[in-house]
Amino acid sequence: MSAVAADTAQLLPREGWIRRYVDLYTPMSEAPAEAHMATALAVMSAAVGWRAFIRWGESAEPCNLFVMLEGGSATAKKTTTARTGSGLVRHAMRGMPEGIDRPLSVRSVSHTSRRGLIELVGTADEAKAMLWESSPPPGILLDWDEFGAVLGKPGDVKGADWLGQVRATLMELYGGRHGGIQTGEMKFKPARCSVSVLATMTRQELEQRMSMGLMRDGFLGRFVMVPHPGRSAYLSEPPTWTPLDSQARDRLADELRLVASSSHEVGDIFRRMTPAGHEHRAEWYERRMRELDLAADEGGEVDVALADAMGRLQSTAIKVAAVMAVSERSPGEELSEVRIDADHVQQGIAFAELALTEVANLAGQGAGMPTDRYGRKILDYLDRRNGEGPVSRKQLMDTVRMDGMDATACWRVVERLHEEGKVTIRMVKSGGRPRFEVGLDRESAGVHS
């Protein structure tokens, strides 16, 4: 009997490598099937890499995926699930030489920089980098536990500090290239690369670090976010790992190695799509993008952010479809024979819609964005003063705080409220440095005594 819950049926393939992965590892842990499915997606996408690509005019990007396991808490078994996928990659590459010639590898990451990322995924060997321009570079899976710190704080600007530079570099890697390193003893020329990410973080931290900028600049739109609230089973002791399980794992590893080392390619994903696949993709894309664009034209910044996020997720849907097609290919079928049908396209669409739903939940439901929550706290605080008059900037910043937001980000919210006419900001000169006082515009803020 399958260990897969009914509500994951639309996402989970009925057969193929990913299905066998889920059926093997779900009974072995307390994590839900969807977490193992997302892990398998990231692993297989790392093996496929530049062997399948999306081409827009002269530009192209590989069939890599950034997957985020978003658990309710530490009990969600996110790290354990991700480590299972990383372990399978290592098992698949057993006996193969270490180094840049290994067709697939995994790198565990916790704290890094732009330079550190490029050193992980690139090569200083110019001849090798040149070769990768015309043949698929080796696939790399970044196993990134507790990814939340990379998101920075609400209000941070992409590229403005070292964390912003890490985010900007990840966006480059998603497109299948790195910008190189031109300083220091070891230099890397810009080159193609094939990088997939398997990240973990808690829902609470994601809510705290969520910002409109992460949605508008396309960063979160590059992630397949797979939520799961916690355990799907309670195992008082480890299940028995049998010889049959070892054989099933070896078959998964062998197939993964075959994909990663194949001399054949899927090629341009759209050219490998069946007529039914094209038709299904076109109907969904045109309808969904029109809906989101219309909502953005008539709605607020959250609607605009959702339209921006889908601008990237629609490409993610195509990548997922291609990975599913590779996963479900027949035994002995070469990558060059893979076809992407309407079912594969629908699986990609389902993942894109799941990710967009998560973005919508984070941005427009519940407590909303951290900046919005902080704005409401400011208005509530000023209202509670009930006629005591304006408050100094220092007192306001010391009294009303928000986890994950520094003083600069908090003051930006106050300035936004001022621009919206909800608060007043007055500069007072008193001998020394001028100071700011903030008061409530009761009529504009919708507050009444």
C-alpha cells in the first residue's frame, strides 16, 4: 500500500524514478511524502542540468530547480529528509573520481559569500570552463540547511551587502551561469554552471523574513516551496532497512548516475513537448497570466508581487515538467528520446501553483508582510497615546519593535505611513541636532476617538 496521502496525488507521478524514491523513503521516516517528493525533484534536476534547457531567443537556462522544504518546526524532519537526498547522490557517485570531472556532486552549505559560492560551483581551469560552454557542465546540488539567514531582513536590498550579494549570485546560478572572480590569487572566468538547491527553513522564520522585495525581484519565484506542517507518522523506533531496500536504493542510484553521465541530451524543452503538452501549457499560461496581470492593475502591491512571482514560476513549471519526463522515461530510453506530454506539463503547473499559493499566503493572508504588521503596530501605539501628542523618533523606535527588522527598516515604514498621510513627521530644532517627532493623522489613518 502506498504511503502517499491523497492530497498529494496531483503532484506525485504515478510511476518513474521520483515515485520509486518516495515509495522507498517515506515509510522510513516521519516526514510526509511531499517532502521526499520535493527532495527527489531537486536531486534529479541536478543530474539533468544543462542536458535540458529553456531557450528564449538567444538566451537559455538549464533545467535546474531550487527547492525549499518549508517545515512547521524542527519536528518536520526537514534536514533529515534533505540529507537522504544528498546521501543518494553520494551513493550514486561511489567509485567515481573526486574533482571537477565528477558528473554529479553535492555540497553542504550553511554560511557562504558570493566568492564562496562561485568557488563551489565553478573552476579555475580555463580549458575546462571553455569546454562547459559547449557541453553540459557537471551537476551540483547545494544542500543548504537553515536557509533563512540568506533572505536577510525585510527592507534589505539585493546586492547591497554580502547577504544581498549571495542572493544576487544565486539568481545568476539559477540562470546557469556565474559571473566569475577577478580578484585574489585564484581567478574564475565567467562560465556556464549547473546548480540545483535543496534548502530548508521553518515557516515561522520565512514569515519573519518575508519582504515585498524578495517577491518583486523574482528571488522567491525561483523556488519550489513545499510546505509541510510536521510529522506524517510517529515512529517509536527506526524501521528495519532490508536487503530489498538496499537493492531499491542501488537501482535509484544507478539510474541517477546514468542521467548525470549521459552523452545524450533532452535539449530544448519546448521542442521536446508533444502537441497536447503545448496546448495545455498555452491555455494555462495565457489564462493565468491575464488573471494575475488584471489583478495587479486593479489591486495593491501584493497583487503586483504575485504577478511578478509567477513571471518566474511559469519557467519553473516547465523545468518541473522536464524533470518529471526524465524521471518517467522507459528503461533503456535515452534522454534524446524523452517527450514531455500534457501530464508532465500539468505536474509542473501544479508545483508552480503550489508555490504561488505559498507566496500569497505569506504576503496577503494572516498577519501579512512584516512591514505591514509593523505599520499597524505603529498606528496602534500612536492611537493608544490618545492625545498625548507626537513622540520622538528615538522613543518610537525603542518602544515599537519588530523581529527581523533593524532601525533603518522600521523608519522606512514610518516614512511610508507619512507618504500615505497616516502619520505626521515634524523636524524640531532645539539647540543641538534636529530631531523628528511622529504623530498620528487620525482622520487619514481611519482612527477615531
